[in-house]
Amino acid sequence: MRRTSVAGSAIGIIGSTIVTLAIGYVASIVLARSLGPSGRGLVAVIQSDVVLVVALAGLGTPTAITYFASRRERFQPALSGFALIYAGGLAALAALGVLFGGGWLAANQGEGFDPRLWWLGAALVPLMYYEYFVASLLNARRAFRLQNILNILGRVATLVATVALVAGLGWGVAGGLIAASMISIVRIVGCLPLVARIGLRLPRPHVAWATVHYGWRVAIGQLFRFFSGRFDILVLSLLAPLATVGYYAVAQTVAEIVLIVPQSFGWVVLPMVAAGEAYRAAPALRLVGTLGALGVVVVAILGPALILLGFGTDFQPALTPFFILLPGIWMLGMANICGSVLSGKKRPGTGSVLAGGAALATLVLDLALIPPFGIVGAATAASAAYTFYGAWSLVLVSRALETPAHELLFVTRDEARGYLKAAATRLAMLRHE
């Protein structure tokens, strides 16, 4: 497999992510203004339900697919067959869940809304899982350019569907959920030619077992990370009006712009470390830490305008939790890329233990702070848990890389000069093209 630059590949993903976020921001505005705080809150709740099912029942297999497909290309046809079978199983599981628990969810999470919306949520479960699979396959093959194109097209499709179904036809929350699914649909359809070229075959027992065995250790961490990042949404949906959930969802949406850099690098770092290039992890971590800190400053300045001018003055209560979340989001980004490094070094269980500690902290703080302080308590709990998670992730990764933790946060002067020189050279080349 050809050698690619960590920074170069990640910058391409960052560029596409910025474009997709800009498009997604417009779609979010259309959604929020069309549905209002309560409707926007319910969309966030059902999406959180879907992510929870995929994180819990998916058993971390998409990450396992990235790992094994990166190490052995000959496994890819069997992994494709595994993913297709697994998606079918998740579809059946989600349908049973709504059949027996949909009434309770509708009564406790969406009072006043149509209970049939949770059937639509169930349909999104296998779709999201298979989207994760194709993304894992693209990462393993380092097909970052195709991934960038599909990300942008998916966001465009979501925007068009949001305008047509929610604002135009007035389909409400159902239209919002269908529009959100367009990202998954575009990614899957766009990868079908690649999947066809790779081929499809039934996985042998040892391949399926290895995938699940590796994946469940990741799944524990993913489940814990879900609770760290989205448990507050679920608690708010049970203890506060849906309008409050809508405010908090908007605050998260804008604050999580800071995660562009670590998420982009994480896609690149995991397959590279898995392929035996762990020596490239420390420089990547330093670059992520530096760009993430700069991102916090930029988002803090622009965030209020993005909320008030974009979503409208009705969402002004989102400002306070937005500012509380920002510092913790930076550390969450560091924790995420540390998890990618640990997974690439075949130590997903370590990342899961860290995520478990963060989830426990989130659970305790949410239950302690949300009842008396509401949305402010949720943001405070999340920011504190993210900071705990990021700090301990850096400590353990520093041991794995034999590099002091404080040397993984910011680029050195020599590295900064190198990056600036490379950027200047690239800019000069673009001017002459």
C-alpha cells in the first residue's frame, strides 16, 4: 500500500469537512427554523437513539474492519460479506426494539409527537451501520479523496432534502430524519462500485470471530464515548422540555466545529498506525492539539453570530452552554485521536477503559447537575467529563509512544516552521498552476 502523508491526507479531509459543515450549517438552520426548538430537539433525541443502538449492538465492528482491512487486503471481500450480514441483523433488532419499546420511548421522549417516528428511527439503524462500514473500507484503502467527495455530496443531498421535505412539503420531524439519512445513502451508493470491485463473500468463522473479538473491545469504548457525548441529550429529554433539548443540540452543533481537526486526523492515523507507522503518531497529535486550540478561539469568537444570526434569536438560551462546552470539546478531540492511536496499536481495550471512566463521570455529573441546573448543568457535566477523558488519554498514549504527555499537545518551533514552509510552497504551486 502506498505511503501517504498524515498531514496532507488530513488537510484534504479537513477541507472537505469545512465545506460539509458549511452546507450542514445551512441545513441545520432550515431544520431549526422550520421545526422550532421542540421539533429540533426531537430530531436530536431520535438521532441519539439510533447512534446508541449502533454503538451498542454494532460491537465496534466498523473499527475492527478498518484495522483488519488495513493489515490484510485479502480480508476485504470477507469483511464486506460480514458487514452486509451484520446490517441485516441490526435491522431485525431495531424493528423488535420499536415493536416492544416504541410506545414507552414515544411517551417519555416525544410527548405530543407521532409514535410512528420511532419506526423511521429503526430504519436508520442498519443504514448508519453500513455507512460506517463503507467509511471504514475507504479509510483502510486510504481512499480519502473519494471519501471527501462523498461527504460533500451527502451534505448537499441533506440540504436539498431538508429544504424540500421540511420547509417545502412540511413533513416535520419525519422529513428531518429522512433528510439526515441522505448522508448515509449517498456514501453507500457512492461506494458500491468499490465494494463490487473488491468482491463479496461469506466470512470464514475465524475472520468473523477476529472481527467481533477486536470490535467488542472497541465497542465498550464507543458505548462509553456515546454516554460521554450524548447521555446529556437523553437525560434532558426525560427531565426537561424538548425545547431545552433543542437549545442544547444547537449549542453542541456549533461547539463541535472544533472537532473538525481531530476527527479528520483520526481517520488517517488509525490505518497508518495499524500498518506499522506508529512513529508518525506523535507529530500528528501535536498538530491536532495546536490546531484544536486555535479552533477553540475562532469558534468562541464566531459562535454567537452563528447561533443568533443563523438559528435565530429564539435559540439565544444556547449561548451559555455553548461557551461552557468549548474547553472540554478541545480535550474531547485529543481523546478521540488518542483512541485512534491506541486502536491502531491493537490496544482498543485501553481506550475503552478511558472512555468508561469518562462515561461514569458524565453519568454522575449529569444526574447531579441537570435536575437543579438544567441546560447549564448538562454543559458543565459534559465539559468536565471531556477534560478528564482527554487528560488521561494523553497520559496513556504518552506511555505507548514513550513521549512525555506535555510534548503531545503543541507543535515544536521546528515543526511549526516546517508546516509554514510546506504551506507556503503549496500555495506558490497553486498560484502557478
